[in-house]
Amino acid sequence: MSTNTIIRFDQVSKVYDDKPVLQEVSFELERGKFYTLLGPSGCGKTTILRLIAGFIEPSTGLMEFNGKPLNKIPANKRQVNTVFQDYALFPHLNVFENIAFGLRIKKMKEAEVKKKVNQALSFVNLSGYEYRSIDEMSGGQRQRVAIARAIVNEPEVILLDEPLSALDLKLRTEMQYELRELQQRLGITFVFVTHDQEEALAMSDYIFVLNEGVIQQSGTPTDIYDEPINRFVADFIGESNIVKGTMVKDQLVQFANKTFDCVDGGLNPNEPVEVVIRPEDLSLVSTGKGKLEARIDSQLFRGVHYEICCFDEQGNEWLVHSTKKAEVGESIGLDFEAEAIHIMRLGETEEEFDKRLESYGDQQDA
């Protein structure tokens, strides 16, 4: 365990009515980083948040905070604060009193309460709103009040349970920037729960992708996006083209009845694999000038690009994001670089994936 580790889960499981919602989950969180738990509804991400907060206890496994057992420590004794999806603000209290609520529970002196609340308001750019009614605040302002209430108690970890989900798209994007900047200014650990992959990629230092109570893959946003470990991660993190293929040998893969150079390796010769190419990594070119020949089936304009669906000669469907407009029924070529091809081994675990990449990297260095 790193000396900078603040939270550690070791084989933690949670079972409700004989149904496992979290299955032997292990991870470490370091101080001062922005972590995101990402996955569909019911995947276990909010369960992890509730376990850290102390709202529920694990069925099995060990949780640690600063190297000390966290199990059985009451929620009010843990150095964490939670920002809920609905913010859980008190409508009968003004902004100041909402933020001061936890400090008053601690029976802190009034002068100290005022000082800390004003500092928290300054951090979230709400100075001057102290006596505003909660009902008079916009959605984004209410979210800032909820964050101020969380940080005023000076926790070591802030837990955020989908706090942006109720906001409109423009405000949601603005708050992503604000949250990320706030976390960096505070320098404390944020654990953020979302089902929105774009949100996770934009804000996080590190992402845990969950499905059915299991961490499917963890890593930096770039790692997760560029090297998905399996079909679920590839599908869930952005849009992907996934086709069946065969790894002929290191850096050579076959799919769509053709053989292509790639940059992956560490697999067995002629091993069946799944090949991933992101839509933005495909280019539309003239027929005869691409690596594949295809016919345009449909096209949608998405504002910054066209979303084009086409089929190659073997019947594989390809999604392309292009700034070029195409014509439905048109024959085109599809081009891509070797670096755009990502190889997934069938049934590979994250641990096996990491070991393969490390071993292959060592062979390349040698």
C-alpha cells in the first residue's frame, strides 16, 4: 500500500437478500486525486460510495481509511462528506444556515462558524449570497451550496453521488469545469459517481468502470478510452466499432478478410480476438484508396461532425465520425492508422491484461 493511500478496499462484497451487488472489489485511492466510479444503473458504484460514507456496512472484506480499519466506524466519525444527487438542502434555511448546519451540530463558536462559512462561499464563488433563500437559487447555485456545505467541515474525502444529473446540458458542462477546478484548489480527494462516460473522461484523474458489482477496468481516462479491456468497456466508454479478428502474430491482425499492421502484441499466434476501432479514427476516402471498401447506409448530422453508418464487403458495420458529408448509397473507402487498431483478448481479466501489456512492453524494450 502506498504511503499516499487514503482509502483501501480489500475483497469487499455487499449482499442484499442473497443477491450480490458488489463482488470482492479491491482498490486504493490516493490523496488529492479526482476519482470516478462509472457504470450503468445497478452496477454497484453508489454502493461503494455508501460504504465509504458509512451509510451501510460490507458483507465481507476489509475497508481502510489512512491505514486504519474503517468497518464499524459510525458515519459521523468518518472524515468524509457527501454531496447527494438532489443536494439534500434544507428549504427552510437560507444559504448561510445550510452551509453552517454541520458546524452548529459541532457547537462551534459563532465567530468561527461565520469565518468558515464565508471561506466556503468564497471557494464556490457564492460570496454575497449568504442570506439568499434556497428557493431563489438556480440549479447550479444549489449545487455549489451543497458543495460548500461539504467542504466547510474540512473533510479528507468528498463523495459526489451524480450531483450533475439534474442540470441542463450547458450548465452541466460548466459545472464539470468548476468541480474539477475546485477539487484542484482544495487539494483533497473527490470520489464522483456517474453513468455519463463523457463526464468521467472530462473530469477524472482515474476511472473505475463497473458492471454487475465487478470492476471491469481501472485507469486514467486515456488508458480506458484507448485500451478497453473487453467489449463492455469498449461499448460503454464512447462509441466503438468491434469486429471479430485473428491475431496472426505480434503487430499483425486479420479482420474483414484482410491482414493489417497494428501496435499490439503479447498474444498467441492465430488467437481469436476482438478488434476495436473508434469512429473518429476512421477516415472516408475515395474507393480504392482505403484499407477497406464500404457502402454508406445512413448519415446523421451531430453539429460538430456527421455520424455515418456503412457496411464493408464482408457485412461488418462501421460507424464513422467525419466532418465530411457523404451520400447514402455511395461507395467509399475506409482508412485508418495502425495505432487506431486496439486488440481485446476474449475473456481477459484486468490483471491478465496489465500483465500482458507489461510483459510485451518489456520484450519491446529488450
